[in-house]
Amino acid sequence: MTATTIDTAHHTARSVAPNEVTRLAQETTTLSPRFYTTDVAAMNRLSADGVRPEWEALMAEFEADTNRGHFVQEDGWSFDAEKLPAPLREEVIDFMVSSLTAEFSGCILYAELRKKGVNPDLKELFRYMARDEARHAGFINTCIKEFGIEVDMGFLVKSKKYTYFSPKFILFATYLSEKIGYARYIRIFRELERNPQNRFHPIFNKFERWCNDEFRHGEALAMLMRGNPKLLRGPINRLWMRFFQLAVFATMFVRDHCRPEFHRALGVDPEEYGMDVFRIVSEISKQVFPVRIDIDHPAFLEGLRRLQRLAVRIEEVKRGRGILGRLRAVPLQIGAAATFVRLFFLPVKTHDLPKELRVEPAW
């Protein structure tokens, strides 16, 4: 799938009923990846002039396209879905569908910004980013087909709900999404380098070069924010930085604990893995966020654990019980909201932004 394919997806989406995994990708919940839309005119007013040397160097990296040809099932690719135990197979599918939806979400957003944009710098950037995300989503779907199923991405474009974010919120959220994608993939890749016996699917061999696409995308978004410093100044913007960091970390922590068999097969403890990922993202985000959540505060991890326990209970009481289940879930949802608020007001770390904008993917 190419970025051009995505440009026409709004007009070519099929109207057939979705299959089971497409319905899974179509869901919009607190934990599921969302599709986004934004104010394109306001986005066009952003400028790369303040970071021009770094911007031109990064555009040259995008143009070099070092991952062209990487996302293929080359000779030697071997996977038999039937060899996976049923619980693990179900969680691998869930992981892939969630990952595909997240990648495809970025593809749709970036393709739309390129298509409707008039700012030449941003049009060029979003063309590259949509290209990469289309490759990622298409490759994951190819892997999903090995289970005898596939996600109807054309149907998703037409049927999945879209969430509006202002350009500032888009930048905050997608920056963190791209950097956490890098951290997740490189953490798994390094783990399996040390323990190759746990590499139960060949897709993991792709993660080292794959995550560099995610890292590069985050660098571009960081440049846009640093090149438009009004996005980063003032107490209100700092509060939003805290909110988005916490929302991204908490969502990942809770969602990953929903896949115990997947992480067990990788030889990874989801809590330890999550904290490692958060530390990587926190370190990287010094480049653009002058305020960061103190993930080492003892109350931070305990708060995440409480959110995870509440999420399990909410799912239990809502399952198959209609309106009664939803009513019984309300006190638990209030408890989850209160826990999130307490986490939000934990002490934070502050620092001056570094003179050197770029960060190297050294993990």
C-alpha cells in the first residue's frame, strides 16, 4: 500500500460488512488507537524557518528512504500460525490489529495534511511520513493474513470515528506516539537479540530498522514544535504536555497488561517493559518538552497499577450485562478518573531545552 493509495481511500472504501478483525480495528475506546483530524489551515501556518539547517538535513534522510524494500516477507520468512497456542494466537492478532490501526491512523492524518496543505515544507514532510506509515500498515496486514484474516483498511477509512485535535494537540500526541513506537519496538528487538529462542514470529526481525522510521518521524515533529516556540511556552502548554505524556503512558501500561500470553512468550514482564519504554521516551522528550512526568516517583507506578486493576474490573462488570453493567461500572470509572488526576498532579521534572535539537536513536 502506498501513500497514493491512501489519498484515494476516502473515495474507494468498500461498503461491505466488516469482518471480525476489521470490527476490532474499527472500535473507538479509551485504549484503542484513534483516527484524527485537525485544522489544516492552522497547521499550514507553522514554519520550519527557525530550524532550517536541521530541517534540510532531516528531509535528506527522508528522501534517502533507507527502508525502501525492507517491509517484505523475504526468502526464509517462515511462520505457522497453527503452532501458536490459541490464547497466544489471539493476543498476537490483537497486537497486530492494534499496531496496524495506529500506523494507519498516522498514514491517514499525514496524507490528508499533505493533500490539503499549501505549506511546501509541510507537504514534503507529510508525504514522506504518509509513505512510511502506509508501508508499515500494509506490511502488518500482510502478516495478519497468515492467520487467514485481514483488516479491510478501505472500510476503516470510511467507517471509523475521527477525533478532532487542534494542531498543537496533534503535534504533542503524534510526537509521543512516534517516540513511544520507537521505544517499544527497539526494546522488544534488543530483548530478542539477547534471547532469540523467544522470537516466535519473524516480524520481530524487522523492528530495528522499522523503529528508525518512527524515530525520524518524531524528530520532524519535534522540529516543528521547536521552530514554532509559542507551542511550548507558558503554563497552559506545560499542563498539556503533562496531560499527553500521562495519557500515552497510562494507555500503554493498561493495554499491555491485557496481553499476558504475548509478553510471556517474549520473555518480557509488561510492567518492567513499560517502565523501560517510559524511561526511553522521557529521556528523548527532553529535546522538546521542558516539563516531564517524574516516572521514578514511587506514586507513579502505583497509580498505573491501580488504573490497570480498575480497567480489569470495569471490563468484568460491563461484560454481557447491558445497562446494568454500565451502571455498575460508573463508580469504577470515577475511581479511574480520580487516579489519573492524582497522577497528573504528581511532582514533575523541569529543565531548559537543549541547544542541540536532534537526538540520536542510541538505545
